[in-house]
Amino acid sequence: MTQLKTNEVVNELIGKICKQGRAIKMHSTNLENRLDDPFYGPYDVIPTCEYIVTDKDGKTRYCIHSLAVKPKFRQTCLGGSASSNIGTHGGDSIHQERYQGHSKDFWNQMQKLHDEDCYWVTNTKDGLLKLSKHGIAERDRIIKAYS
């Protein structure tokens, strides 16, 4: 199988996230250290990325980096940044062949794109995710920076 070009990797993985949803889970915070975030306001739970999330209905969603790794590595790569998982689990060889050939920094930028709420909006017509204006700009920046 041929390795994909940067723009192909970026667009293919974004397409998968748009179809399946982001792998975000709500986690409780320490009530003694409640945060007062300008975007979320004071909150007791915060949204955080998970490598793999299984909903109550049994639907499994993967984060953007988890979609790129070989399925046999998905369970062992739980937690940590994309670059720490690449370093810990054998370098670029953890990725499916089509996604190989990209730097750790590229994968960290892709993970940031997945994780940040400001890059995503829900399409009002079909209820699926799509990139926001900020997300489109970030996608284009990643493609330009790593091509």
C-alpha cells in the first residue's frame, strides 16, 4: 500500500472524525479546585480527549491519532500525547502503512486539531461534525507546514 501525502492524511482522518464524532469524554474535576473558564464558565466536569471512547450504546469512537495507528496498538497507546506514544511503541511503525512518513510534531498538531472544541461545529442539516472556520484554517496550516 502506498503512503498518503500530507493533505490526503489530514483530509481522510478529518473525514473519519466527522462521520464517527470526536473521542471526547467528560471527566469530573476536583470540586475544591473548580475552574472558572471563560469559554465553559465554572464547571465540575471537563471534556477531554480519549484514545478510544465507547458510548453507553456500544458505539466506539477513536481519536484522530488512534485512527492512524495499527489496530493492534490502539489498546497499548491509551493516554499520553501522540509523540509520546510514537516514541514508546516503536516509532512510525505503529502507524498503518498509508499514514507512515510523518513527524511526531505533525501527529501532535493533528491531535490538537481533534482535541480543541473551537475547531469543530455540528452541521445543523445532518447533525454530523464539520470543521469550524478556525478548524479549516488550522487544517490548512497543518497541510502547508508539513507538506
